[in-house]
Amino acid sequence: MNNRTPKQPQNGAATALVQLLTENPSLPVIDWRIDAAGDLRGVAHNDDVDMRAVVARYAAALGGEPSEVCYQHGGRELASVRLTVVWRDVTIEVTGYCAAESLGQVVASPEHDYPASRAAILHPSHARTRRYPAARPLPGQRAAS
């Protein structure tokens, strides 16, 4: 008879989230979800904010390089900026969505205590607006023909 408690993969993700936010209290506030496999996913959406700045803050804390994709949806050009890393044995994905024309726009905000909907930091790579075709492939992917 096996009396061991079944493994709960969500416990590791919950612990990692508490550690991440405790050790980095000035990170932008975003929505978090833990899936059944124990992966941690953070999402921020604001059409008016360059989400590269928000995701860059998480990259600075977690490591890794964000990727970005611009795409058409409902007649609008949108952008998605994503960071996926393994941190303390937990897969963490942070994604920010915004209008493509917001890339390069920076909103002045205090360094702490602010929601992601108003958060941005100035970084040299964020200082320019880039226009892309309908979709830009992720690193390592080929462009669609």
C-alpha cells in the first residue's frame, strides 16, 4: 500500500511566484495563472503601453531574452512580447500585449507600486518604433511563405 501524498506540481509554481514577487517587489503588477502542469503564466494587456518595457523588467529578474511578434487581428496591428524561462525548476512565461504603434512609446511611472497597465521603463532598445509585416517569426523560426 502506498501512503505517499500525490505530487502537486502547482505547489512549486506557487512557491516560485511568492519568491519572485518577494525578492523583486518593484516588478510591474500583472495577472498570474498556474496551470495544472505547474507552469506559471503572467499576462499584461494594454494597447497604449510598450509591453517590451514591462516584459524587460521580468527578464532582468528572471534572465532570458524576450521575443516579440507583430500581427494583424480584427483589422488592427497588435504586438505580443513574450519571455519564457525556467526559474527555480518552474517554467515561467510572461506575455505582454499592446497595439503595435505603442512599441517605442514609454509612459512615465514611479519605479514601484504601479499596475502593468501604466508601467514602462526607458531602455535603449525601447526607444524606437518598429513596423513589421503582418507577422514576424519568433527566433529560430522561418517566415511564412
